[in-house]
Amino acid sequence: MEKKYWKGFEEMQETAEHKAIVKNEFKEELPIVEMFNETIGDKNTGRRDFLKVMGFSVAAATLAASCEIPVRKAIPYVIKPEEVVPGVANWYASTYADGGEYCSIIVKSREGRPIKIEGNHQSPITQGGTSARVQGSVLSLYDTNRSKAPIMNKAEASWDSIDAAIKAELAKGATAIVTSTILSPTTKSVIADFIKKYPGSKHVTYDAQSYSGILDANQSTFNNRVLASYNFDKADVIVSFGADFLGTWISPVEFTKQYVQGRKLNNGKMEMNKHFQIESNLSLTGANADERLVIHPSQEGLAVVGLHSILNGGTSNIKGLDKVAKALLAAPKGASLVVSGSNDANIQMVINSINSLLGNYGNTLDVHHHSNYSEGNDAEVATLIEEMNAGKLATVMIVGCNPAYDYPNESFAKAISKVNCRISFNDRMDETTKLCNFHTPDHHYLESWNDASPKVGHYSICQPVIAPLFKTRQFQDSLLKWIDCPSDYYSYLQENWTNNILNGDINDWDNAVKNGVFASGSITSTIKHVEKVETKSDDKKATVASGSTLNVASAIAAINSTYNGKTDAMAVVLYEKVAIGNGKNSNNPWLMEMPDPITKTTWDNYACVSYKTALDLGLLENNGSLFSDHKPVWDAKETKMITLTFGKTTVKLPTLVQPGLADKTIAIAVGFGRTDGGRVANNVGENVFPFKTWSNGTWLTSAFGVSVSPSTEKYSLSQTQTHHSYEGRRIIKETTLAKHKANPKAVNEDREEIKAMVTTLYGDDKRYGEHKYQGHKWHMAIDLNSCTGCGNCTIACQSENNVSVVGKEHVGRGHEMHWIRIDRYYSVGNNEGGYNTMEKNINAEPNFQNVQVVFQPMMCQHCANAPCENVCPVNATNHSSEGLNQMAYNRCIGTRYCANNCPYKVRRFNWLDWNGADSFDDNMFAEVEGMGMAENLTRMVLNPDVTVRARGVIEKCSFCVQRIQEGKLEAKKNDMMLADGMIRTACQSSCPADAIVFGDI
């Protein structure tokens, strides 16, 4: 029986509300009354307001025909920089490094404005991939909430006066420089010079998302406190205990590039890696796993111990581990990889022992050419707090971190107030900066010179692509000023590279800046291909440090002692969203509006609960019956709230019933509840960092014994994807590897049937015949086996094509404007049958813990015979001679017939003027104004090659037609044929999985 897929509970249940949505896709009329307090047809309705309904394009054309154009005087662009040609983009190699997050990038600049970020294909680590956060970082450059000038004692001051005051304070005693992980070797050199100048000072690394447990375990195991390099591409079998390595864990862009090498079935390849995910919350990585084992959070450590036991000939009482162990033992030695997302050093010790037993060090794990993504030390931060409380520090500097907000308790905020001189280099007046008496704001990374060493032997250059927008100064320049160094940071950086990295060759410096990356002479290929690992011995084979065998035994005992007997306790699990992370990006409207890949929710954090837990807490309607014909069991627009209490912390959050979540588990995203993050971030959600628990010298992202109090209060969450329906069309196609081997065309056998049906129905009717193409025919293909559903392409498209932000309210009304979306579908059961094999009674309800997930990227298909084209009354949508479904915005009058006729629901209607493109008064939506998207500074991010659409027109994916035209012109200019790869769409260029292919077929 055919498997059934569903986007949410309302579709699975086929509730009355969902049927109404299907019947009336556009349940709202044009918002005339809302915007103008008038009604079409009313005798008081004027011609001007009628033109507003028709859209800006028609109105502007009419007014332009009857009004004089004002004379404007302009200064000609006669004297210009040599490298700048008006209308032609410049590209500069640079580096995104935010804490331990790393990506080698190239930046598109138009007339001096950075407007788009792409991945740098010359990087052997990120290999041209990016993440949503990297794509969104260009918008943060134009954030109006960034600090504009230095501040001393709550008043703006000059840099000279601040320098004099701070140097006087530094002479009074020891200084602690508190930073997030620094990837820059030159910055570390500046800090070392500062400490030399002021003896007794120290550098403390604090990461809100801590990997201290892994570092401490590696210190015990290998006598080296570093992160190994992980090589997922070399693993035939991958086992992850709660590590979301495709979403947020350590280096997801790099890991996605590696992981999909084992998922692509190209050129006759018929083998895939096997991926087991053992977790309590449904993560992006878990959604991609071949097999997923759902456990209570307290069982993660016990499951690691259980797997260790089975691999050593023992047993475990956790169901499903035998199959995992069997797959690991069947894999060739060194061809597996076991990872854990836990920050418990004891759990990571056992993980190290498992990988050692399987022979993975030297192949899928490399300790010799280790990575530098995290250097945080939870224990050192705790010691720093004690020193601040004891008055041992005269000065504390805060760089790139915000512990007053994200340290799990208030101890850091209370302790720093006892230090006399408090300096913040953060980019805004955030929660920690407000506690400081000096604010010396740092440049944005796109305004800065810097470098990065993400892994041993690999280096990147960060170069500025715009002059500083405000009176900021780079953090490193400030330190150099305060130690009386005559050099600025650029000269310091160049000298350090020339002498210590490039072996004195200044020409290599120019090449490094141009290419953005440099590998030292001993590294001739990507790090993942280096087979040796660090050791104290001469042959460089992985060696376990003395005494670590005993440490593994004691680690197992500590895990059993810590976690046994807690499976009945209500647990909270904290996780990061792929978009806003730990909260640094929570003032970025693009990222706040990006749908979560799993929940498809925007603009909020919420308490995810399982179906059974929601039933037990009384959070479901109709006594939880899935088959009520009246109301859904759970509705995002009327979800109930709960109050969570743990220790001294109490938060109130809306609930979201999440398939795939363990029972007695509540999963909550961090990064919300900001009070001083900016006007977009402030007062959105709750800060749940205080739910972290201290154990054995590290902060864990789980809490047990949390008190939960349900409420009858309702809250509205804004989800995407559930607004529309495909009316029963078969959208998802999947099969098993075994079936694919037997018949590679198994799931597409219906194509010939459809072709025959069309021929029978329409014969030679020219309206439905094939178009004839004399030149190009553009086409896009997506490898669904490679796509991980990360959603990065959504933000890349938004950045490239000036796609509007609409705010939470309008997302909830189905007005989001994203041109490409990643649909997420659940299914229950195996590939032989699904949910629809069950009888419709409450006793037959499926187990929603074992839900399966399928991702489907969806954008305009540019159909050969598009049903949108023949219903447009003004021919605004039409078929081009190159196979594109085009939109002529200045023709569109907003009938929405095309959207109603679109089988894929990919056309977007501008209900309001989101970008300030309209010339009429009172046409801007106030919420967007509040997000700064229509301010002059923020509008600097807009791409001048793409029309900024006004209210009242339909828009959708154009296959980046501006890039197609640019590629054709470039080929013509160089008198060459247009070759494959010369034109890359924004979504294609950003995809870390290389799942998207575009070209001329």
C-alpha cells in the first residue's frame, strides 16, 4: 500500500480547518480596508486608491504619464577607483569567522557595497559551501542597532580620550581578556604581546556553545586538548549520539560536504554510507539518518556505555544497540565514525575508546592535523568568576561573547560588576556591554583585516570589502594602541604572515589575499586525506596517553552514577537553531524569518513536546484523538502554554507537538529572550540558557526533574508550509537502496503513464505541445539523496533576489515571500506501508517517536507547459524563448489567478509594500519598518540587478535570470561558447551538499 506523507497533524487528520484551507487557498481579499479604511465600490473610493489596489507598477505608470518628472542634478562618475566599473560587480575573497564558526567566502560588491556572499571553492575545508548564518551575515553589516561610536561612562567619547583613560586603568593591575574561540593566529599573537606588556594578565576563552567536554576528554586520552578533524567522507558506517553535525555541531558546512559523498549515487555508484542517529530530540541530522533510535536524554550516556560494552563482547539493555554494533563491526577497520554531541567529558572518553577499538584514528579521525574550531574552557571561566569576585583583576575585556546573557547563571554578571575597569568590544550595546564602563565597538568582519587557521596547516585571509560605516575600531588595533605598538593591525598581520607563515615571500601574501586561502608547504591536499595522527612517538600513530585505560573505566562508572534512574524524570534538552545559533544572529530579520528545518516555525522559541507527553499534560484537544472531524489535536495558531521551573529559573513558553521527540522530554532552542540584542531580537521568546547544568567541570545542555505546569492560555506560532495543499498529488517519491539497485527507475515509472495520458487527452493540441527552442533551454535538477534540508538556499536566494521580510504576523497568515522553500514531510511505518494502513480509531494511533522525515526543495519549476501562463489576463507571466517562466512585474495587476493555478504553490503575492519600493504614502507595513528593512542603511544590501517589488504583484523564482544574462554577456565579451558551470544560481552556489545543478539542457 502506498505510503502516506503529511506536513503536520492537521493534514494527517484532514480536519475541517485544513479542508477549508484546501478549498479556499486565498482566504483573504486584497487588504484595502486594512490599509486605507475604504471599500472598493464605495462612492468615496477615489481613483488613487483604485490604483493602489492595481499595484505600484500600474499606478506609477499612470502618474508618470500625467506628471512632470522633477529635474535632479547629479555628479558624473568621472573620477572613480580603477577597479570599480559602475554596474559591474567586484568579488573579493575573505573569511567568515564568528567564534569557532568558519567558512572561506567570496564577497560580491557593487559600487563599494557588499551585497552577497558565496562560498570559496578554493578552500579545501568548506569547498564552496556556506550556511544560512554565513549568507545572512551580509545583512548584519547594515544593522542599524550596531554601535555607532565609542562610549565612556555611558557617554560618547573620542578615541583619544578613551585610549588615555584605558591605558591609565591597565596600569593598575592584572587584566583578563575574555573572548570566544579565536581562529586567528595573528590575533593570538597580539594578545600574547599585550600580556607581555601587562604581566599577570590572562586570556580566557568562553564559548556559549561549549565543546569543553570533548577537549577535556582528548586531553586525558591523547595528552592534547584539541578537537580532532572528523572525516565523514571516509566512513562507511556513521553513528551519532545526539551530535547534529549536519546542522549545528562543530563545523556543519564542512561535515555536510563530507557526508554527502557517501550519499550520492552518481556514475553508476550503487553504495551508500549507513547512518545511525541516537537522540532524544529530532535534529536535522536525525532527520537524514537511515535509522534513528529515540531515547530519553538520561539514556544518552548509558547508550554510549552500552555500545562500548557490546563492542567488547558484553551486553546492553537499551534496545536497538545490537544492530548498531553489528554494523560497526562489519565495517572495515578504520571505516566507521562514532561521535557524540554531549559536553560530558566522561561520555566523550568512552566515545574515544570506541573509536580506538574500531581503528578509526588515522582515517576517519585525525588528531595530528586537528581542528581549532573550539578552545573554550568551562573550568577556566568558573575560575575567572572566582577571581573577579575576589577582586584579583583590575580590568576585564569582553570580545565577541556575551556571558551576561548566555552564561547559565547570573554569576558572571554579578562578578564583572566588582571589577573596576570593564571594557566591551562587542558590536552593540548588548547585555554584557551594558555592564561595562567602556564600550570600544569592533568593526564588522567585512570591514576588517584578519586571518584564521581552522585546522593545522590551513590558513585563511579576511580582508575588508567596505570602509567602516561607523566610528568603530578593530579590536586588535585597540590592543596595539594600548601597548604602544607603532604598527597598525594590517601591517602587523602582513608582517606576521610574511615572517611566520609564508617564509618571507611577500608575493605569496598577495596571492593569499587574492585567493583567500593558503596551505602550508607540508599540506598538499585537504586535511581529510592526511592519514597520520598526532603522537609523541616518531611514527605518528595515535597513542593513548598513560593511564587513560583506567580513566575509561572510571568514566563508565561516573556515567552510570550520574544518569541511572532518571528516565522517569521530566527532562529539558537545549539545542541551537541552524539560523540564529546561540543568539548572536537574533537581530537578523532574514534568519529570524527562516523556517526551522524541522518544525517550520519562524520568529519564536517554544517548548517541543512529544505527542504522548502533550496528551499526559493535557495540551491536546479532543482528548488527543487523532481522528476527530472537528478540531485538530494541536493547532499552531492556538497552542497552549506551559510554565517550566528548574531551580531559580522559571520560563513560560508556547508548546509545539513534535513528532520524533522522546517522551518526558521538552526540547527548547537557545538564543531567544534577548533584552539588549536589538529591536528585532528584544523580547522574543525566553532565555533558556539557565537550564544548563554543571557537572564534572563542564556545562551540560540538559536538565532533569524540571517542573511543568500547563496553562489554558493560548499562543499563536507562525509556521510555513502548512498553508497550502497539493490536493492529493503525489509529491514525494522515495525508495530503498535495495530496490534502487534492482531498478534505478523504480519510482519514476509513472512518468510514461502521465505522458501517455496527456497525449490521449490533448493529442496534437498546440497549446499543450512541446515548445521549440532555437538557443538555450535552462533547467535545474536537485539530487534529493544529497539534500539535507538545511535551508541555506532559502537565505541565499533571499539575499540575491531582494526577497522581502514580512514579520511574524504575516508569516502566520501565509504571506511569507521566500522564493525557494524546503518542504518537510513526516511518515510513519516502513516503505512497504504507512499510516493509511491503520484503522481510524484511537487505539490504532501510530508511534510518533519513530517518525520518518523526507525533505523536498520546492521552487518554481518553470514548467514547459505552465498552467499559470494561460490564465493571466494581462500576460504578465509568459514563457520565454529559453524555457523560463517569466514575470513582467509592471504588467501584473495582482489577480492571483496564476498562484491559484500553480500545482506546486510556489508563487508569492506582495500583500503589502515590504521594502519601501512604493511611492505612495502609508503603504509601508509598520512591523517591517520596526525591523529596519526599509531604512536607508539596511537597503544598502539590496541587489541593484534585481527589481525591488512593490505591493500588489506576484513574484517567484526566476532561475536568477540576472545571473543568466550576466553569464551570456561575459561569454560574448570573451568570444566563447557558454559552458556548463559558467552560470550558477544563488541556491546552487550556496548549497553545502552540492545537491543543486543548473544549466542548459
